[in-house]
Amino acid sequence: MAQAATKGAATKGATTKAAPAKGAAGKGAAAPRAAKKGGGSLLIILLLLPVALILLPTTMVVFLAMIPTMVARIVDTAPGRHLTITVGSLNFAGSLWFVHDVWADGQSFAAVQPALSDMMAWLAALLGAAAGWTIHWVMPAISGRIAATKSTVRLARLRKRQAELVEQWGEPVRSGLPPP
Amino acid sequence: MADSGDKVILQDRFEIKPSARLAAFDQGTAQAFAAEDLSHPGRKLFALIASGTLPCVGLHLPERRGQIPVLWPEAVGMVDWPVRVEGGAQVWGRRPAMVYLQPAGERMAKTEDDPLPRLNEQMLTRTILKPAVEMLREFTLFAVPHRAIRPTNIYYAAGSSGDIVFGPCFGPMPGADQPVVYETVENGLANRHGRSASLADDIYALGVLLLALYMGRRPLRGMSDEQVIAAKINLGSFSAMSQGEKFSPTMAELLRGLLSDKVAERWTVRNIDMWMLGQYFNPVLPTLPQRATRPIRFGGGEHLSKPAIALAMACHWDEAIDFVDSGQLEAWLQRGFNDEKAAEPLAQIRGLAFSYGPGGGVKHRTVSRMIEFMGSSLPICYKGIRVHINSLGTMLASVIDQGPLRSEFAELLRGRLAQGWLEQQPKMTPELTQVRRMLDALDPLIDRPGPGYSIERALYELEPLSPCRSDLIADYCVTHLRDLLPAIDAALPGVDAGTLPMDRHIAAFIAARIGRGVERELNALANMADQTAYRLGVLRLLAVVHGVHPNHDLPRLGETIAAMLMPVIDSFHRLKSRDELRAKVKQFAGKSQFQELADLLDEEGPTRQIDQRGFIEAQQHYVALEKEAQWLENGGLTHPELIKASSRMSAAVTSALMASAVLAGFAVMMVA
């Protein structure tokens, strides 16, 4: 993702002088940013670890319910791990059924077995994961349509401005263009 | 000043009749016509209509102080005159006109061949010399010469004898109608329009007149012009023309003084006054040229002096080229004058002839410089041009429309032959120094080919009285800059559509008369390929004249200038500016505000600068827009990689938001 963003910036940067410098800066800063990002994840794990230990029954149930997310994490090799986030977010939302079951039984180890036996809870967790996968697959088409519309509108605006310049200065205003 | 219908009226008083020619009173190029004094009918008048292309001294005469024995114009001015018929219609032009009272007596001699009266010393002094001195004294005060003192231009006050009046003199070019015998050596050899105009020349002509009337016959009659000049060179004017005639000592003293070939030794009006009062003067002895020990044959004759061979070379130009090439001249100068170093100045002359002027005319320039070297009293000679140093302007005015002679004159100037003549003079007078200064100033101008320079510029620099010879306004006889714009305005309706109010003559006339530098304007005129700059140059040059001589009643010129400037307006980039400029140009041109027009459209002016800067910015903006459009058209926003990346991000964000909403709902439920 970061690579694609840099590429996009570089392409756009052809229009202005400042843009390539911006792109170059982005490339140079990639390594420290990755290190920072890794550090952040560790911090989150360290903060969540005591909570997980205190809520160990809930943690055990959620861990099992989040198996589709783990699969997504394994197949998601793209930088940014967007697929993992997409699937994981909705998988977690579906897993809340399990959480409700555990917490309703007093959040004890005894409540783990009954909760895991709740088919509706499994359905909710898996449906959440499925919804995440669906969004991940459908979104490129939607994004493509939105980008095409944006591109058309912006191009029309540029052509209109050019036409205004020709109307104001005559055909010779085009003479600054490089020969085809 | 103007005509009413077909009548030509001068100063609202004198009617000149174009249909009534009086050829007997013609003066060279000035033609005579009958005239009538409308306030005193019955007076017998005639009018001289001068050429509209040559300088006319008569237009600039001061007021006459009293009666002097010369036909003096009753009125002088410009008139509208029928100049020619084109396509059945009469074309009118402006011409200098001088109205004279017809002389009551007869002409002393109707033609050059008529017999002359023979007068004794007393009669000569009373009837000729006294009135002549009266006239020349007045002319000295006016600083104008008569230059037409000859029997055919002298009238008796009454009848056919007795007191005389001198005829008119302001119509033709000075000395142009004089027979060679009445001219000094230098003027006799010069072309008729290349003769000088000084009172010393009048004194000389008076001397010849007195001599002729004393002898009762024309001196040197039957001789060719070349022979007359040769005789004057070889023997001195007095000896040559007296031809053995016996004179009383006093008469000889007078004639020798008047006919001295050296201007510095020639008598003046004061000397004549004193002579008439009985004062004795040492006789002026002739200064004869050094004679060689052996003659040299050239041009069908034998010559013994340097001026004589110089004269012969001037009269036999083509032969002179081979003669100079052959080396005979060097040998003769060395042996005939026993001068071993004679070759040195000749080598120097060849070097100078090679150094200055176009490459093709080296031989001609060598001959010219040889003539100057050997005959310093002769005029400047170059091919068919023979001109006195003081009359370069009048000579050029007479040949400017004659292709070959015009080219010869231009070669003469480019070859610095006039400067060469000055360098050969034994003494530089203040007048010659002034001429030298003028020629040096002209030197850089003559070689530049653009409008406002070259031979046209030389004409107006050398001859301050020359009318502008532009084809556009030739019929209007414009001699002063203040008349230029009105003349162009009047001439424009008769010319083809699209004719610009400028040509080489107008540019040169302005440059010579304006009295300030107009380099920038002339440079713009030099490049006709750049029509915008050229037309702006025309406008600026006319605006300069308009600034010096403002005139806001020039509707046709304004209209022409407005039309001329349309391509200039079209050179502005901003289309809306063009419309605004068209309106402003029309407004300024309608009011003849040429300077405002020039400022408005000036290449360096704010309007142009703003337009130019705006256009460059617009071009750059257009290019930037085009690049952005190209980027978009090439998938700048819709590239699959870009879409893929953005869609992954969008999916993650969407999922996260949805999950957040569910989590929030769960939290609410749990709290409840």
C-alpha cells in the first residue's frame, strides 16, 4: 500500500515541481515509519496482555472465534494488512455473541464450554468474517467507479478552463505546448 | 495663397493666369505667366512659378528696405497650381510663386548672340557699376546672391538705353542660367545646378559684364565651354577675356580686381565703392599655375599645367581612366616639374581611392582624386557629376530622380571625394571647415541603407531648402516640417487604399529637419518584415513631428493611421484588449493625438507589457492544465494499482466503522 501511494504521488508529481520532492521524502521515511509501526503493535499487545489475562475465559472464546481473522492474516501479505483489518473488525463484531454468552454466565472457565457450543454465536462470528471478506472483494469495483467519476469531472473542469483561456487569449495560447 | 475655382490667387491680391504664358520672362526652370494686381488693375505684372522639386531661395526673402535697381518680387508665396492632367482631370499642386512688375524698358540683349552696346568708362560706371553696387550692397545685407548678372537678364529702366535694372534672380537655381564665360573657373566647369551661390560669384559676373560692355562684344566668343575654362586657367580670367583689348589704367585696375581667380583676392563691394570714390588700389596680378617644362598630350590637346590637365581629365572622363592607369601622368609630373617625389602623393591618392567607397569604383575615384590633387580650384568631379563644394545639396536635389546621376552622386559621397577636395585646398576657411564638419556628420548616415538614411538623408542634410521629394506629397512642395503632416493629410485621398503615410523621403526629411535623434524610430522602419514594429515606427516618427508642430485637424491622416495600426492591434494577445484598443485608437486617431496613440501601443509601454506578461502566464497555465488533463486521461486517478490500494484501504475503514458501530451497540446493551 505504501508503495502504491508513493507511485501515485510520483505520477502526480509530474505536474508540479514540488511533488517529486514530496515523493522522495516519502520513500526515504519508509524504514523508520515501519520500525515505529512495529513498536506500536508491541505496545498494544503489552497493554492488552493484562486485560487478556484478567478476562482469560473471554480471551479463550474470542481467540477461537477469531480463527477466520487468523486465516486472513496468513493470506494477507500486502503491506498495511488491510484485509486482516477488514475481516478482523467484522469477525470481532460477530464474536461479541460469544462474549455476551461468557459474560452472561459470570465470566468463568465453566462458561467457556457452553458458549463454544452456541451455534448462533459461531454463525455470528463466521458471518462477521464473511462480511469482511465480501467488503474486501466488492470494494475495488466501487472504488474504481468512484475514481472514474472523479476523473471525468476533474478532466471536464480542466478542459473548460483551457477553453476559457483560448477564448480570452486566442489560439496562440496553445503555442506553449510541446510539439506532439 | 489659395485658388478660387480655376483662378490662382496669391496673397488675396494677385491673380496668376496659368493659361497666359509669358515665355520671354522665363528664368531657367521657373516659368513666367501673366499676373494681375486685383487692387490696382492695369499694372503689368508677370509671375514666376518655380519648380516644386528644387530649392527656391525666393520663398525665404526678407523685406526689401527701399528701391534697389533690381526686379524684386511684389509678392512671394505658395499657390495651388495646375501641375498636370491625369485621366482627364486637372491635378493641382503647390508651387512657389513670385509676382514681379514687368520692366518698362527693353532687355539689354534678348539672346546670347545679340550685339552688346559699347560703353565708355564713365557710362559703365554710371549706368552699370553704380546700380550694380547698390544692388549688391543690399544683397550683402540679405546674405543672398543674385547669380544672374548677364546682359540677357538686364533691362533698361525705359526704352532701349540709359539706366538699367537687373532682372529677377530668385526663381531658378543660383547661377544655373549663366553662360560659362560669366562664371568663375570652378563654377564654369560645374554642372548648372552644381554652381555655388556667393556674392563673390556676382562680383566676378559683374566684372565679365563690365568687360563685355566696355569691349562691346562677348569675350571668348565662339569658344567651347571647355576652351573658355582652359583659357581662364592658363591665362587668368582677365587676360583670357580681354583678348588684347586696351584698357585705361583705372578700368584695368577695376576689371583685374573683379575678375581675380582667387576669391580671397577678388574685390568686394567695399573695394568698388572706394574705387568709384577715386581710391587707387594695387592691381591684382593673376596667379597662374606652374608650367611644366614639357607638355603632355591628353584629350586631343597638349597641356602644360596641372589644373589644365585636371580640366581635360574632367571633360574626358573615360579616357582619363586609361590615362591614369598608364602611368604617363606620374612620369609627366616627375619630369615636367622636375619633382622626383611626385609619385608619393599619387600613391597616397590611389590608397585613399581604394580605402573609401564601393569596390567597383576604385578607378573612377582615383581619377576624381587626381583631378582634386592637380586642380584644387576646379569643382569636385566624378563621372558625370561636377559640383562646387558649397552646392552639393542643390546638385543632389537636381539629380535625385535621375537614376545614373543619383548613383554617381551617392558614390561620390561614399568615396569621401568631397572630403578629398577639402584636403587639397591650400587654405581652410571657416566656411570650408563648416562644410567639412557637415560632411563628416553625414558620413555614417550615407552608408546605412534603411529609410531615413542613405542618399535621401544626404539630400535634406545638404540642402535645407529642398522640398520633400516623396512621391506621396511631391505635388505639395513641402519645404518645412510644419507643412508635412497637413500635406500628407491632403494627399491621402488620392492614393491607393492601404498606402502608408511614410516612405524613404519622408523618413529622411523628418530625420534631417526634426533637430533631435530619431534613431529608434528609423531602426523600426528598417525592418519591413516585422510589420508590427514597422507600423509602430511610422506612427512614432509622425508622432515626433506632431509633437513639434501640433495640428489636430488631420482627419484623413488619422483615419489612415487607424487603419494602418489594425495589424498592430491584432498583435496584442488578449482578445478583449484588442476590442478596447480598437476603440481607443479610433478615438485618438479621430482627434489626431498621435503621441497618445504611440504611447498606447508602444512595445515598451504598460499596455503591451501587461498583455505580454499575461499571455506568457496564460500559456504556462494552459500547459499546466494540459499536463494535468493528460495525467487524468492516462489513468492518473483510475490506474488499477491505485484503485486496488485505495479499495483495500476503503474496505478496511468501512469494516472498522461497521465493527465500531456493533461494538458500541454491544456496549450499550451490556450497560442496559
